Amino acid sequence: MSNDLYDCIVIGAGPAGLSASLFLARYLRRTLTFHHNSPRNEYAHGVHGFLGHHGIRPGELLARGRDEVTSHGGLIIEACVTAVEKVSSDHFRVSAGSEETQVFEARRLLLATGLRDLTPDCPGFREFYGTSVHHCPDCDGYEVKDKRVAVLAHDRNAAAFTTNLLTWTKHVTLLTDRREISREDHAKLADLNVAVRTESVVALDGDKETRQLQRVLFAQGEPLECDALFFNLGTELATDFHETLGCRLDEECGLLWVDQTRQTSTKGVFAAGDITPNSQLAVVAAAEGAMAAIHIHRSLNLDERQGS
């Protein structure tokens, strides 16, 4: 066990966590970041819309980020965090490691653990995921401009998710995979000339060497020829650390509630990135991480000036 108290422990080393770690290191804060090497966008062929880094491979972006953090004095450990504990409002304990558990302590805690996407369970998905199969229209919609796009979605947001893709192409087909959507959604999609297919999806097919999707196969009916597929089957928080720490969720979206300083409902615990409301873009996550670092530094300054 380490008896040294860090200024902040950052759990998660995606764009949000690394951005926060970089700023905290530049504030000369003693910061420890846990890196578990499982980013949400690890399958993506490139990060889009990140000013100055458009198209960069996710792994390269994060590797650069880690180098920038450590070059400023930040410490990064590649390990899985297994437990968190609130000792007091300015004292947190973090356990990490699988074979040999180590314990670390800090005055502040930043959760940047992200989300996990619920993915299609059908042959061919992994072969095309990140190249011609995507989960984020904001990230990859431009790349399907004027192409034939299938959308696999079936919850109450299916119609809204599908019509969003009309920004880039008129050739859109919604696949509900035997699930029902409301009459209102059917009517809305019909008005916009969006076809709906309800058959069971059994496989994705195409050129696996180039990772180019070419068609969706169904249990019944003709295959759907397409150039890309977007899916929206839901997400889940990557960890349950918020529950242990007593952080409440936003009632509307089920993600971690944060105030304007990125602090959660639990004093001393901050959050940034995809686990909080707002757009789930890498560039937004990085900005949120930077804002969290600014306010973490200010809160530490306040404690120090008050002799806490």
C-alpha cells in the first residue's frame, strides 16, 4: 500500500482522462492515471472531427496523449482498477491489479471510465466494425455521404437515430430485427421515404479483406445491398464505481450527473467523457477532461488556502 496521498487519481485513459491528466500535470499536481487499454473506439479506423488530428488512429491519439502526460511529470499505470472507496470528502482510496492488489490514495477522484456499446450478435459484425459498420453518426456520418446505409435499431430512439443519417444520405433503411416500432415512427419514416425491414438479421456480408460491408442477410427475404451500417442498441456504463461512491445518475439519460465544474453529486469526485451527458465525441470528451482538471485544481487551491 502506498501511504503517499496524490492530488488526484484519474480512472480511465481515453481522451477525457488523458486530457485531464495533462492539465493536472501542467498545474504541477501529483496525479496518477490508470490506463486499461480498452477504449470504446478501439475498432474505429480513425478519429473524426478532432481539430488538428482528424483521421488519426485512436491508438495513436491515445499513445501521443500518454507521452504528453508523462513528459509533464504525470504518472500512468497500466492496470485495472478493481475497487474505489470514499474515506472522506477529500480522501479517496483506489485498489488496482489482478494478481497483486495495490492501494493508492488521493484528495480528488476523476471518473473517465466511459461506456460500453451493446453490439449486434451476428456473424460478420467484427469483420466490418469500425470501417463500414459504426455506432456514431456524428463521428462517421460524413464518410457515408450519398451511400446506401442500413440502420440496426429498435428502441424508442430508433426513428430519431435513423432520420439523423438523412443529413448525409437519402438512401437509408431501418432494420428492426423482429422488434416493433410505434405507428407514429412508422408514419414519420414513411413521410421521409425511409424504408423499414422487420425480418431477423442473421449476418453481415462483404469483402472481409478490405473490411467493406456489401449486404445484410436476413432469415427471410432478399438481402439488403448497402455500403455501411450504423447500429444503436444501447450502451452501459463501463464500471459501477459511481454506485460505490454514491454518485447519482441524470434522470433523463441515465449517465452520471455533473454540475458546471464537472463535479458529481459526491464531493471530491469529478467525471468527464462519455459517462456524462452531452455529445459523445472524442473532442468533446477531451474538452470535458480539461474543464474537470481546471476545477479540480481550483478546488485543491481553495482547500490549501483554507488550511484544509
